[in-house]
Amino acid sequence: MSGAGERRPYWNMEMEMKQNTPEMREIQWSKVVRKIEYLYNRTPFWKSWLDAAGVKPDDIRTWDDFHKRIPIYKKEDYRALAESCGGDLNSILHELLGDDADRLSLLAATSGTTGEPSPYPFIPEDRPVWAEFEGRQFWRAEVYPGDKMIHGFGLSMFMGGASMCMAVSDYGACCVPVGAEAGTEAILKWARLLKPKALVGTPSLMEYLIQKAPSLTGESVRALGIKSLLCGGEAGAGIPEVRRKIEEAFGARLYDVAFGGCSCDYPEYQGLHYPGEDLVMFELVDPETHEHIPLENGARGLMVQTQLDGGIAMAALRQSPNDITEVYTDQCPCGKTGIRFKIVGRNDDMLKVKGVMVYPAAIEGVINSFVPAIPGEFRIILDEPPPRVVPPLKLKVEHAAGATEEQLRALKKEIEDAMHNKTKIRPEVVWVAPNSLERFLKKKNLFEKKYAK
């Protein structure tokens, strides 16, 4: 299916044409049945997991059985497993994979920002599945076999690190693994030397490159000639104001990539198309009850995924990354197949102000709507552990250089009014000096937790 000169609509014309169809549902069912049997018969943890739920493979005869009888696997469940193994990672892997733990070919992990990192273990059978899963995103982001891509995500352990480099290579494109760890100067140097088609990294990295390029190279980032920006790891790529700022600066198309999804090239953001339903199944459940939510247009719930082929490198059985997601099943204006989804926010990051729920992504969108009057950098100040916030919610916001007190008073009111109109909360903006807030090359931390100091 390779060939740099081809410009067919999809990387996999056969499977991607079947996305979100009854035929795809049949394909998923046959794979789900095999997956449950594989996990039950070959892995200690999943056997005990299903036994504890009173489930044997033969008990799952319908989708209703699957949705009602198999529990959601959450990070808390992994932590419990880790504790039972005394924190020994090799023991954990043998519980999760059985004898396949002795056949590992790659090990990635979560960042562990909310606890101990969770592993993403690759066995040999995972590699082609991962390359296919990622390849469908690359093709939709107009990165084709033979193209060069600068890799600017963190390389150390993250799923989007070395494992993504492997997928790029297996797909047939050229990965240049500079990595966020090397810093902006190295990323800009290699981009100037190689003139790559694409750059992948967090939106925070893209914003920092915009800021640093003139002083480091004497030119704006537009001079790099990059055509495709693949951004993930945080919410910015799906925020219209952030997208606009990055695209205009680079003169490139920004593609939001997350959880196997990729946004399209339609001028207005339509969410992420999910082109891999036959590889990693996508579900929604109620965040509290875990009751199944049908994938209907506008449905919102907790994202859940099940890897259908290979092992569990990408997702285990009904595993939730703890993201609240909204799904769209109507036809996208771009014409591409697949359900679409938007990540509303991490369940962990939700804040409640006087009973109003708000996510950092919504706040970031409002703040960035005031760029270039302000740089767009801010932090959410938390005096107590979330989700409850005693009003007003405090926001540290960088002001522009040279702004007068009178200008800042007026702008403060404008931002607070805009926030109230968009999110139904009225925060308190606290101005801080330009460049006083830390910039991030990896995932941006928008919270300043006073209670943790």
C-alpha cells in the first residue's frame, strides 16, 4: 500500500471505507471474542479480572453482555495491580501478558504525572498493528511514505516517543528523532538542515519555537517551510485560537492527533477522525456509573478503548485514559470516513466553581483569543485540591511588554467578561511579567498547586 506518489484518500482503502458501518461492527465483534479468549486463557491478571466480575469468555455472547459484564479498566486498577506485585515491573508485566512478557520488543510508558507510570508493552505482534494504526493518521495529515518528519515529542519512555519513531519508519516515512529533550535550538537546526515536510510535537513546543526562532535563526518559523504540524499530548491542537496562532506563524496545516485520531484539513476544526476502529475499538461510558453510552451524534462520556489485534500495547480490555470526550457520527464536511471526537478535558482536570464545571482547555481558548494583546501564557492557581474551587478562580496571566496600568485594567475586565460569557465563571486575572511563566517543550502544566507546596 506504500508509494510516495500516490494520493488516494486513505492509507488503507479497504478498512477505512468501512469505518462507522454495520460491517465494521461485525469485524469488531469477531475480534473482541478472540481477544477475550486470548486474555482469559493466557494472562493471569485478565483471567482474575474477569473471574472477579463473574465472567467466562463463553458468557459474552452479545454486545450487551460485553458492555454490561466486563468492567472498565482504569489507572486505579493498574495501581492496585502494581501494589499487589510490590511495585516490581517485571511481575506486573507477567501478570498482564503471561508468557508473552518474555517476548517484549519495546516498552513505553505513561508520564506518571498522577502516580506511578503505566507501561505500554509491545510484543512482536503489536508492531505491525501500531504501524498501521499510526500510518492511517500520517496519511490523513498529508505525511506520505518518503517524507521527512522531525520528531519533537519527548523520546524518553512516552508512547509518542521511540514507539512513534518506530511506527513512522515502518510506515515508510523518514523519522528524524531529535526529541523535545534536545531543546528548541536542536529542533530548529535540524529543521533548517533537512527542510522536512512535517514536524510533530506538543502545541506548547510549536508556540515556543515561534517565540525562539527569530533569536536563534534570524528568521521566523515560516522560513522552515514545514507543511504539516502533527500536535498532541495536550489540548491546544483542538482549540481554535491556539490552532490559528500556530498555523499563521508556520504557514502550515496543524493536525490534532490523539488516541489514534487525526483532525482533517477542513478550515474549521471538526474534531479528530478515528480511522482505526478495526484495530482499537472506541467506546463511551458514563463517567460515574460506567454504563455504556451509544456512539450517537453529540454523545458525551468517558473514552474507553480495547485493542483488537496484537497484545495490549495501545489499550487493554475496556481501558479508559480518563478523558471526557464528545462524539460526532454525522458526515464531516471534509467527506472523510470515521466517527469524530473532541476531547473535552481530562476527568482529573475538571474544576467546579459554584457548581459550574469547567476544563482547562476552555480557559485556554479564551486566553488565546486575546493574542497578540497578551502572549497567551497563563496558569490556573489552585489553593485546594480539585475539583471544587472556592470562587473566584484565580488565573496568572502574562501581560505584554510595555503595557500601561490603564491598558491592563481594561484588558483584565475584558478577559474576565469573556471568560464569563464562554464558561459561565468569572475568574480573577492576576497579571505577571512577560516571560515569567515557564515554557514547556513537552506536555504543558497549566496548574499551579499552592496546596502541594
